[in-house]
Amino acid sequence: MVIMGISDRTDRASIKKQALYWLETVGIDQSKAYRKVTKLSGGEQQRVAIARALSTEAKVIFADEPTGNLDSTTSETIISLLKKLATDHDKCVITVTHSEAVAQQADVVLHLDSKLQQFNVTGGQ
């Protein structure tokens, strides 16, 4: 709600409704929506961060190691969610990761080779 309050939206009821909508979209139900962030699991915290990004209505979402501190099951959930956002909500999701499993889910992959100081592109058009 804080992020949405910074924008031109001033109606608190509208902001709350939108916040709950985006939290529900990423799998956070209303009972968890009112918990302190420290009482949420790592995966739930990641989903709240994604909901926060979505609430700005930005067309591009930058995700820096979105699965870095998560178990494999939660990681799969987060990656599925990011892919769904790209397709269902017309978002461009740019992810930085060290995980080959996460990279394999992308439409386009840029590999940075620090020794050769170059990018290698796979996938895409």
C-alpha cells in the first residue's frame, strides 16, 4: 500500500483493494496479507515483493536472484508466477540468476562470460 500511496492514487480504500488483489494474484491470501513480513516464509516474502512490483503497473519487472534463498519447490512456484505474469499480464520480466534451472525457463538467456568479457545469447528471435 505504501508504494501505491506514493503514486497519484490517494483513495485509501482503493489502494487497499488493489493491494489485496495483487497479493491474491501472487498467492498470498487475505489472512496472510495482514501479517508482519517477518512472520511470512521466504517464498511468501518473495511473492509480496513481486506483488509490490506489480502494484506500480510497470511494464518491466527486474528480478535479482528471485529464488536465491528458496527451496526448490518454492523456487518453481516463484518462476511459474513470473512466467505467468509475463504471459497473462503482458509484463517483461528480466531476471538475474546464477541458477541454470531458472535460466532454462527463460525465453532469452544472456550468459556473461567474465573471462572473455562478452555476452552469449541463447533463445529468442
